[in-house]
Amino acid sequence: MRQPRFLTVTNQNFRQGYLWSGLTLLLLGLALLPVPLAKLPLIRSEAMYALIPQEMLTAGQWLTPTLNGVPYLDKPPLLYWLTMLAYKFFGITELTARLPILLCALGEVWFTYRLGAILFGRRAGWLAGFVLLTSVGFFAHHLQILTDHLITLSLTASLFFSLRWHDKPGWGRLVFFYLALTLGFLSKGLIGLAFPLLISGALALAVRRPRLLHLLGQPLGWLLLICLSVPWFLLVEAAHPGFLHHHFFNEQFLRFLGQRQPADITAFSVPAFWLFLGLWLIPWTLLLPASLYRFCRAPAREVDKWKKWFPLLWAGLIMGFFTLSESRIEYYSLPALPALALILGWQLDKTFGASRDWGLIGGLLILAALSLATRLLLPFLEELCAGNRREFVGMFALVQPVARQVTYWAPSLALCGALLGWRRPKLALIAYGMIAVILIFFTYRTLTALSPLLSDKIPGDYVRQWAAPPDLLVMENIEEYEYGASLAFYAGRRLLMVQRHGLPQFPSPVPPAHNYLITPAQLGKLWHGQERVFLLVDEALPPSPPWQGTPAILSLPGKRLLVNQPTSVNKPQEPKHYLHDVTSLSPY
């Protein structure tokens, strides 16, 4: 029996105008992203993804990822390989380290646009892509290197090709679907397979389309995936026995249950996790409740049943999965953003045929009120973030100047948009889009202001300039050993890290010759020994022997750089110069 088609837009129709509309979104992405990607320093939580491929490229090693000289087997290698290629062709910089993430951002926007166009029409698809690109969370996180971006890209691409294959099965669409699955599997393991398979399978069952289930069981597709991905896992297991158990059981199953060893960072509570989903969609979050309500209640002549199920299942399964998990981080909700952007794009498209849109007017008024309250909300946000990672302590003071400017610009534009759009909803939508772009600019300025707190570029550059080859670089106690990568990347040398109260801790045994975690007693011996030691200390750490009372040679927001044997070449005569460098990182 012939099954009804999912899609109403053919490839021929797409070529006749849809392509050029999508290219405008890509051009907008290229206008917004590359400059911040090049200028912002690598922060602690992302720098490992820049340092690992640098070490692999230097060693000529494409099989085993290493971090500070120690095998790092927590993640599959695709992101490292892509970054190594960028380094090889364009050199080692912040921009080249983030080049794969730029491509991910553009790819996610493109496939969101394509999905929206073939489901709801070209204008709705363009609006969905614009919503995604100008959401604060999407923009901010795509200025950081995260494997989650590859997961989102592979998920969005696989769902697109699954729908195209359902309408017209063909080898090309089947191959691209399984290539997208391979991309996800080589990015973050089983979760890269689970999300597209669960969403496609759930959609097939919900709307009774068995052809989709047939796609998920194609033997040649699975053979392609196995041939492209499994050899790396087998080769690493042969080189490092126990890798498969660690990678799949400890890093994925036990992490989901909150029983990973060593213990993961403090998980966000379920309410906080859902709250951050709303924060990532700012400023479009304010339009989401009404959009969801109208989308779910739209009659069948406007939205087919399966078109309702598709984005709802997509977002619901992502959020439900991590709600059940005992290990959730604020950005784990990123793969749900394209689905919500599709719903928002559908609703915003209705604005063009409406005489008045109360949702937009109300959203602008609420946005004006929230913008005025920005400075009041910042301490709460700092407390929420610092409870998960201590480097956020002190955030409020650094972003206050930016928050002050947000309270001037955003409310003014929102109120003007509400007045002008009272009888002309298109003007209200234009004002909302302008606010979104302005908030992107202020997001960049906020990240710039926070960079001395979150990144170790300035102390790393200082050590690179003044340390001699035999000098030692040590980082005082921090929760996770991966967070030393920013300092090591900019210092251009390996480091030692102080372990206190069992943290940081390697997830598997490390040979003594490669173990760079030292005890406080060992630090004391080094500090009072013959070698010169540069020590980076977080302000949140209570003063401890042996460095207690040592004056800082470099003082920064949230951290200090100390040295046990200062000399005339490394004792700055004008410490305010370095503090000036910190503030000069901000564009305002």
C-alpha cells in the first residue's frame, strides 16, 4: 500500500528560491560568529578540545588522544580529527581550534531551515533558522568547543534525511542518514545513535509510518556505520586494554545513572536544567508558551498530525532523557533547540497574515521589564552557576557594566516595537528580531568581560614569555583535571596539578611516569627546592602552605600567579599593566 507523503516541498521547488533564502542565513551566521570565535580566549571548560589535537598533531598520533601527555579516552575522536585538520592547514589559533564548531553552527542552522521549509514553508523555515541563530544560548555555546555541537548537527541532519527518505527512498538519502549517525557515534558515543533512532522510531509508531522503521533497519546502512566507526574503537582497545569498558560502561551507562567513577561534577537540578533551556532560547523564550499552545491546537488543515508530533517528540525525548539522568549539565539541552525553533518559526510565520499579534506585543513588554531587571537577576544566576563550577564565582562584578547597557537599549527598543507593532505585527516582529541581534552583541561583550575569569590565557602568556625551559608550571587544586588545559595551551608547556581531598582524579590508572597530579607535600618540596615554580591559584581556594603569604606577580579576577623564586626578569615593575590588559580585553 502506498503511504502518503510527509513533505510538500520537492527538490525542484527548493532549488527555485529556497536555496537563496537559506544562504542569507548562512551569511548572517558568518557575520555574527567568526570575529568572536577568533577574539575570545579559550576558557577552561573548552580548552582541552584545543590542546588534545595539538598534542596529537605534534606527536603524529591519530589513534590515541592525549591530554597533558596522558591518554584521554573519555570521548570518541571525531572532534579531535577535525581540529587536527584545521591546525594542519591553517595553523594553531583560537579560531582554527573552533573552526569545526563554526561549521557545526552553520550546519545546524541550515538543516533547521531545510526542515522548516519542507514542513511549514520557506518563510517559516527561514524564521526557524533565524530564531536558532539569534538565540543567546545557541550563540554563546557556539563560541565554545563542545562535542554536543556535533551531536546536534548529526541529529538535525539525520532527521532531515530520514524524512526525505520516507517520501522518496533512495540510496543517496540512505547513505547520508547513516553517515549522520556515524558522525554522532564518533562524536559522543552511543548517545549519538540513541537520539535520532529514538526520535525517528517514536515518530514512526506515533503516526503509523512503518517505512521509517524500515529505514532504521537497513543492513547496508549499518554495515557502512560499522566500517567507518568500529575500527577505531577496536584499535584503541588493543592499544589500551580496558578502554571499551571505560568508554561505554563508565562514561556512558554509569554517567547516566550518576555513578561514574570518579564522580562527575555536581549535576544541575531538574528545575535548573529546564530553566536553562529557557535561558538558551532568550529572547524567543517569551514567545514559546503561546507558540506551543497554538501549535498543539492548530487544526489538521493547518498542521498535519505528524508535523505536530515531529518537533514535540524531538524536544520531549531530549529533555526527558536528561531529566531522568542523574548527570546533567546546563548545555545538555542544546539538541532540543532546533525543534523548538521550528515551532517558533511556524508561529512567527502566522504574523504576516494577522491584523494584530498579542503574543508578540506581550513578549516585547515582558522583554522590556526583564531587561530592566537584568542587574537584579545576575546574583541569582551567579549563585546557580557557581554551585556547579567555582570559576563562576565573581561573575556578577565583571558583567555589571554590560548589564547596565542592556537595561538602556533593550527596554527602549522593546517599547518602541510594541507601540509601532500595535496595528502592524510585522513591525513588532522586526523589532523583536533587532533585539535578538542586539542581545547577541551584548552576549559577546559579556563573554569578553568574563574571559579573564574563565580563561587562563593571561597567566599562560605570562609564563610562556618569562619562564625558562627547566622551570615548572603548577596549577593548584581544581575539581577536574581537564580544566588545566587552558593554562597548558597558552603556556606552551605541560603542567602539574595539586590534588587535595581526592580531587582532581583520573578515571583510570595512570603510569607514575605520566602522572602529573601531585600532593600538597610534593608541592612543598618543589616550592622550597632549587627549581623555579610558577603556581596558578584560584581565589576561591583558601591560603595553604607552602605558598601562603607569597605575593602575586600577576593578579587577575578570580586567580593569582605566584612564583617561588622571583627574579628581575619575571617580577613586573608595573603590575597595573597586567590589570589594564585584563580590562582591555573588553570591547567597550
